[in-house]
Amino acid sequence: MSDITIRRATADDSRRLTRLVRGSRAYRGDYAAMVEGYQVGGPYIEHHPVFVAADGGGDGKVLGFYALLVDGAGAGVGGRTGGEAELDLAFVADEAQGLGIGRLLMEHMAGQARAAGAGSVKVVAHPPSEEFYLRTGAVRTGTVPPSGSVHWERPELRYDVA
């Protein structure tokens, strides 16, 4: 793990991040429609805090990433900090699962949310990922009903980062 670095993503990472999302084993079978044609575009990366975990051992291979939505997160009630950010995307490459990269990314994400003034981070999780979020400190807050192209309930969770 000491050779893993976390860095801010750039628009040049778009193709790598898109491949990671579309190739994820977690989105096989019934879930495949969720990522079919999905694009992590350059403008999205430039507008939102997107961070990648890369192999620092020379090739800089992207092993995982997350995207955080923080617009307005620091503007709590009465202008105080402590609003809610949202984890929009979080993926770890299939071959890097179980190495602690996801945990490292979630710790980094919590720090970024805190720095943006958020008191918590909302997660609407892919059902097979719920256990991961619970193991890394999130608490379940409810369920999001099916809508649009999503035909299943999704767990809603929260990380308290204040």
C-alpha cells in the first residue's frame, strides 16, 4: 500500500475512469444496464472533486477513484458549515479489490468533504457495495426506491465527517 498515491484526476483520466466503471465486475448481470454507455467525462472531472488512487510504482496505473459532489456542502443552516456532500462515484479496479484501496479512498474522501465544510457525506449505494460502505464507517439511513432505469431499491448511507 505504500506505493499507492492519491491525486486529483484530470480530464486526461476520462478514458481510464470510464473503462474502470464499464469493466467493473460489480455491474454484471441485472446491473449491467447501469454502466452501459456510461462516460466519466472531462468536464465532469474538471467541475467536481474527483480523485484517483494510482500505483506509485512507476506506471501510475489507476487502481480506483471517487467523485464527490460538494456544491453547497459548506452552507449549512444559517450559513454555518456542516451541510451534506454526496459521494457520486466510487470504484476500485477488479484486480485491486481487497488491497485496502477502497478504504484509503474513503478516508481521503472524508477529509476532502470536511475541508469543503461538509458535516456528512450521503451515499446512494449500489446494493452489492453496501457492506463495503458499512465496514468503512458509513451508517445506513434508508432506502431509495427504484426510478428511471434503476429497477431495484438502493441503500442510502451517510458518513459523518465533521
